[in-house]
Amino acid sequence: MKPLKCDYTGCPVIVYDEAGNRLCDTTVTYYDNKRLRIEIEDPLANLGASDACRLLILTKPTPCEYKGRIIQAGQRKLIVIFDGKESEKREDSRYTVRLPAFIESYICDDLIYPLHTPLAVEMINISKNGARLRMPEYALSIGDRFWMRVRINDAYKSVIAEVKNQTRADAEASEYGCRFLLCGNGGVCYEHKRVG
């Protein structure tokens, strides 16, 4: 697929090395559709000049994946992109991330119950339809619905999610597979009333 005729400027992007290890998640600061180049911020300086990489640009409605090569080093990185394709639409097409998140409210019978202290969690992978969270054992149960804020770059995005499965990660934590409850227009799928 050729790069889409849209402007990726401002889109979140996750950069991986060729082995699939996440190097950084940042934002596209410039997109040149004619030369097939993007510019990104690399605050941690994880990317070196001439490194091959893979990119996941989080466009709506479908993320796009590219292979890339870094042609300029420094805080700002210029990356040539090629071999683009729309990300798979399967629910199990997941991408490894490490994003801080906070559960702010539980939802029961379409009522929102705010927590006095938000529950800190870590998002460890994400797909178009959901995410996997790591948090203390027994913090959630299958079927629980909650309102969560996720930090992407320097901004927080809010989502409503439902726990679909749980696995024990280690002696202190569990991992929870969650499905996002979002409509195509970005709104929630049903009405809620806030309690408290």
C-alpha cells in the first residue's frame, strides 16, 4: 500500500526496532507525502541514524504500519517510510506498549461510581479494540466495566473498558484483557449517570 493521502502530522506513533522491541512512543511533527518522510520527536534518544525500524501510526479509523529507516539523528528524527499497510483489523492484532493509566470510576448498571483515589495501572499492549493491563492481583473481575485515563505522549485519553479475561502475571500482579466500549464516532456505546 502506498502511504495514504492524508497528513500524519500530529498523529501518535510507536516506533519499534526490527526485532519488535518498542523504542519510543511519540508524535509525528511533520509528514512529507511526496518524499515519504516523517519527522518525530525522540526525547529519550533511543533511535540512531541509519537504524532500520517499524512504525505504527495511530490514524483513525485504522492504524497504519510502515517499515522505515532513520536518516537524521538528534532530538528530532527524520524517517523515510516504505512498505506501508493498514494495520490488521483482527481483535488479536496487538502492539506492545508501556503506558501509564488510571482507573477513575467503576460502572455498574449504567451508573458511574468515581473512586476517591484513582487506581494506577500499566497498559502493556493495545489493539484497535482493547488493551491488556497489569495491576495488583484481584483489583478487577471479569465483566467489570470502568472509566480509565491513559497517558499517550503528554496528554491523557479517556476510554471506557470491560474486563474480558484475567491471568496471573506473578505473585504480586495480574494481567487483564479488556475490550474498549467505544462507538465509531468516539463516544460511549450507552448512556451513563454519574453517582457521587
